[in-house]
Amino acid sequence: MQAAIDQAVTLRGVGRLYGRGDGQVTALRDVHCSFIRGTCTAVMGPSGSGKSTLLQCAAGLDRPSFGQVMIGNTDISSLSENELTKLRREQIGFIFQSFNLMPSLNARKNVALPMRLAGHRPSRVQVDQVLQQVGLGDRGKHRPSEMSGGQQQRVAIARALISQPDVLFADEPTGALDTNTSREVLQLLRSLVDNAGQTVVMVTHDPVAAAWADRVIFLTDGALYGELLNPTVESVSEQMARLGD
Ligand SMILES: Nc1ncnc2c1ncn2[C@@H]1O[C@H](COP(=O)(O)OP(=O)(O)OP(=O)(O)O)[C@@H](O)[C@H]1O
């Protein structure tokens, strides 16, 4: 008998409306999809197609207007704000295009911050281990302004990993980086999937970044358009050209 596929996140009939009346925008419409544990999925589509909205609904940062989001076996649509905050802290990692590090804190303190805000104090060993995991074992005392963009994004990844999240969501993680530093960050995300069994879901505009994923899903006008397995730069670019990007 075939083993059940282990889904880290499942969206069932998810829709998201913004505003009311004549000004109402449908950012997502009836999206059904799931993200398999231990895989990397890229989310692509033209500007305004709903990629960030999908990511935010899947990560529990935004609440869908309709439908259900499951993180593992938990239906997050049914959680109270406090329960959702706890689940986000413990099970979700989120990385932003602009790193969102605290400029006055060194790398160690930035990594420890979310746990400290949640009332825990991670040990120095824990923090250094996660910095080592992202290749910054020797940069713990450096502030963001003393690091390159790629290093800052790796600190942000370490900060997301400190709580050992089930899923790592990334919104344009290489959008602010040059080609070489983008590759470093993508290599790191790929190695987290391959060597640590991490689940990664990332929004990107870049076919080169998407080609690092196991699967690409495409959105148009808030709806799921299709997917590509084992994507290449060429196959992703072709699909995006078809979508009119
Ligand atoms: N807070 C909001 N209020 C009103 N409309 C919104 C809001 N957030 C997003 N939208 C609209 O929802 C639609 C989807 O937006 P979203 O940011 O998810 O798209 P995207 O594919 O991530 O776009 P981009 O590639 O340009 O970042 C767009 O029409 C956008 O203008």
C-alpha cells in the first residue's frame, strides 16, 4: 500500500476579498493546493495575481474570507487570535524581501529576538548552532550594517529557524539581492530542504530562483492556473511568458 503523502500545509477553497462594494478586490478565489513536507515550492504569477496574499493566508498572517487553511492537522481558520499567534511562533518561519532585521542588534540578538519576545531565552549554543547552519558561525557579533545583503538574509533565515518551524515561508527572499548572493541564499534554502527535511514555500518573480524548487505553482487573477514539477529556468520562463508577464 502506498504511504499517505505528508502535507505540511493544505488550502481548501481559500478566497480573500479586500474592501467592500464597488471597490472590492478579489485577491484569491477558490484556491485548493497543498505543500508536501520536505519539499520546496515556488509560487509565481504576474504582478497582482495574489501570490503574497496566498503566502500570508497559508502562514496565518492573514485570514481568508472563505475556505480552510490546515497547518499539519490544525485548521487555523478555527483558531482564536492568541492560539494563532502561538502557532505562528512555534510552527511557522517567515522571511521577507527586505530582511526586517533590527539595525541596532547584532546577529545573535536578532536571531534570539522572536523567542525573547515570546518569553523564552534561547541558549548561546542554540543561537550559535543556527547561525552555523546558515554559514555565519563567525558573524554573531556583527550588526546588519556590517554584513552584506546575502549575509543579512541568512541572519533572517537563522531567526526564522530558531523555533524549528514546520514550514518556512519566504516572500521574494532574493528580490533585494544580486545574482551571486541570490544563489547563496537559494543554495541555503535548498540545503535546508535536502539535508534537514525543511518545507519551504517561496514567492518569486525570478525563473532562476523558481528553478531551485521541486514544484512551481502559478497564479493568475487570484486563481490557481497550473503547476510545473522539476522546473527549469526555461520551462518556468515559457510558462510566465504564456501568462503575459
Ligand atoms: N490590503 C489590501 N487592500 C486592498 N487590496 C489589496 C490588499 N492587499 C492586496 N490587495 C490586492 O489584491 C491583489 C493581489 O495582491 P498580492 O499582493 O497578493 O499580489 P502579488 O501577486 O503578490 O503581487 P506582486 O507580484 O505585485 O507583489 C492585488 O489586486 C492587490 O492590489
